[in-house]
Amino acid sequence: MALQLRPNCEYCDKDLPPDATDARICSYECTFCADCVETNLQNVCPNCGGGFAPRPIRPAKPWRPGVCAEAQPPSDKRVHLKYSHDDVAAHCSRIRDIAPEAR
């Protein structure tokens, strides 16, 4: 099953196309831009509390049959936080000093 490759940062709504090198995801595919992860979220997913990793780039070209962005298109559904920015700030501050592998 391929990643959804969500099209935007859930915090600031910045466009994150499939080839964006500044897209970050948690293990649940929550998607944020690198700037928000570093400055606003402090490497804490506001939805699950996990950490982030760079989102992989889905190949545009089918190097293997049926395995590319054309055959498995990214999601076009924009996702937004269900929490306020104040709630996110409090949540992230509460657990930011705990390493992601210990959360």
C-alpha cells in the first residue's frame, strides 16, 4: 500500500507537492512542512505525539511497471489540524523533551 502523499501542511496549509523535499510525516502519515515541524511543532506530531521523518519522493517515472506517481497518484484531499494552534503549542511543549522513541 502506497503512502497517501497528502498535498499540504496540516499546520500552515503550505502546498507540498509529491516531489517536495521539505515534507515531513509521522508514522500515521500526518503531513507537515519542515519549517512548521522545526519552529511550531518541535518535532512532536500534534495528532499522535510521535516524531517526524522526511516524506519519501514517489518516482514520477515508472522504473518498474505500475510503480510511479502516475499509476498510484498522490492524494488531492487537503487535511487540516482539528486542534487550535494554542492547543498544539501546549501539547508539543509538554512532550518535546521526550525523545520520539520514548514517547
